[in-house]
Amino acid sequence: MPRTLTLRDANQSFARCIREVEAGEEFVITRNGTPVARLIPIGNRRVLTATQRAALERLRAAAREGFDLGGTPPNRDTLHER
């Protein structure tokens, strides 16, 4: 879970924030209580929850099987109709 920082706090302690990001920490920066930015390590892959992992696997399984769009497969003649 990312930590929340105000813009002012992030500005005043930017070097410390960068060190913590390099160590794997994530921050959400807010302005007047509204999130405006995320500070995350480059190349950091988001860690998924168990529910998100299960949903992603269901999506991948459905993609492997293909999606029925209810139409007929296109053929050369229908693709090149004039």
C-alpha cells in the first residue's frame, strides 16, 4: 500500500523520498487532499492481490479460448468487397 504525502512534505523531503523509492517504497502525493501523482520505482511491477491475480488468470484463460463475438469469421471475399 503506497504511503500518502502532501505536496509540501514531498517537496521538503524530496531526497529522502527518492531514497525510499529506490528501496521499493511507493508514495501518492496529494494537493489539498486530492491525489495528483504517484512516485514509484522505475521497472517496479505492481504486486497484485489474490483477487486481482485470480481475475487476471480468468481473463488470460478466456483470451486463450477466444471470444465469441457472434459473427462469422471473415474470409478474403468479404474483406475485399467493393
